[in-house]
Amino acid sequence: MRSITILAAFAVASLVASPVVHAQSTTTTTTTVKTDTNAIWQKIKGSWNTAKGAVKEQWGKLTDDDLMEIQGRRDQLVGKIQMRYGISQEQAEAQVSGWEHKYKSM
């Protein structure tokens, strides 16, 4: 009888501990992604004249005025893509995220 009580207590302790570990790994992953994104955009801002050629190649509807206004700011790029292509913010975010990944490997 005592072994069943110990086994039940161990099972409850295991269930309680699991979500805490999962929550920590999600936070770490989110932080790492944000850090990577920030590092990429710092690089893009620093070399905007070079990067805007790649942006123009990817999104040909963006004008030179748009690119001058964006000046390497991610939120501005997302907004201009959304406006020029008539897509949702989520779609524009997804496009920029894919472009970031491609640009990072350049």
C-alpha cells in the first residue's frame, strides 16, 4: 500500500514539473529568435544602400521613395509591403520573415 502512495506522489510531481520546463524552453527560443532578428536588422540598417537592392528585387512594387522612407526599419518595410500589395499584416510579416532568413544566408 505504501509503494502505491509513493508511486502516485512521484507521478503527480512529474506532471507538475513538466510544464515549467516546457515554458522555460519556449521563452528561451522566443528570446533567441528576437535576438537573431534584431542582429539581422542591425546589419541591414548598417548596409541599407546594399540591402535595398535585395528588397527591391523581392518586392518590385516598392518605390524608391518607399525605400528611402523605410531606411532599414523592419516595421516600416512590413507596412509598405502590406500597403503596396494589399495584403494582411500577417502575410507581410511572413514574407519579411522568409526574406530575413534568405538575407541572413547571403
